[in-house]
Amino acid sequence: MAEYHLSGTPPVPLTLRRSGRARRISLRISSLDGRVTLTLPAHLPDHAGLAFAEEKADWIRSHLARHPAAVLVGLGAVLPIDGQDRVVERAEGRRIVLDAGRVAVPGTNPGPPLQRYLKELARNRLAEASDFYAARLGRGYSRLTLRDTRSRWGSCTADGALMYSWRLILAPPAVLRYVAAHEVAHLQEMNHSQDFWAVVERLYGRYHEPRAWLRENGASLHRYRFDATAEAAPLA
């Protein structure tokens, strides 16, 4: 894959990829983070694809204007943790400190260490919730992994392996617990039948509110970037 930018102000990052199965040029804008991907047939030169993208520039920019702007996590940025907005500040000591309304991080480039901290916090919370619901269900799981997935918040394999998006730590605790109950329920029902949703409700209780929150607000959790080059970010 290659990286380009559409002309204009501001320039729009564009990822160009090739596919042996593609028969025509296609454009895709991720609903999660606004990433623009241009897919070309294998034989088509780059300049032809870029010309196509330039023709669609107005459409791309109008779509991106409706998408939440990315937040580069640096000092001064506002980041939700457990669903509560926290201002990223510089810590006086060597440890990350999480308080009401703020998270203090050592150094001038808090993005990478804060991301590591959040992943560990997510692992602890999700393991605790998964253990609780698995015990309630009477079934064990084989392992638990975290990823930064774009298409799903969690999954459960046939051999009992649970996977979650670590970004669930940014959501309210009730949402994180709902996703854990949802995936643990798949240990018994590997489908989304009425029987499956009955298991979810037995494990979690009334799940409709956290499920609706995730549908309405989940995409916004992907707007936060923890790039190593981030030194500052505007308030959200």
C-alpha cells in the first residue's frame, strides 16, 4: 500500500492499495476513523487512480466533514476513560495517575505510554468481567487477547478464545461489561439467535441501553490517536 494526499486545504491522506480481484477503481471511507482507501485493479497505474480520487474530492471532503475529527492524544487533549472525560496533564512523578477529570502522564509525549497504560487497564477490566460472566454461565474460556479492531468490539472462537478491542476502556463501564457478557454468551450459543440473546440477558441483565450506546457512540472511540510523534492536541 502507498500513501498519498489529495490536493487542497487541508490535504486529505489517501491510502492506495491494489487488488488482483478488483475490476474497477473503488473508494472507501471508514465510518470509524475516516480513513480514505482507494483500491485499484492490479494493472492500473497510480496516476489513473489518483486522478479518479481528485474528481471525487468534493464528495470525499463533504463526507469527512460529517465525521468526528481525529484527536491526537497529547498534553491538553481531552480523552474519555471509563466514559468520563479526562484532561491529559504532565505528571510530577514517574507514574501515570488517573483522577476524576484528569490523567497525569510523565514526560512531554504522553501518547505511547498512555496507550500502554490503557491497554493494561482494559485487559484487567475485561478479564475480570469475562471471569465473572463465565463463572455465572458455568463455562470457561481458553484465552483472552486484546486488539485494536475496526469492525468489531469483541469475538469468541469455537475453541473458547475471547478477543476484545482495548478501546472499550474509553467507553462507560456498563458498555465494557455488556461486551464481555455478549462474548461469553457465545461460549454457549455461537450465533445471534433468540436463545443467544436470552443468555446475554441472563448474564448481564437488560442490555439494550449499553448496546444502543455502542451503536451510537462506538465509532467516536476510534478518533483518538496515540502516535509516537504526538506532542500536543487540541481540546476535543
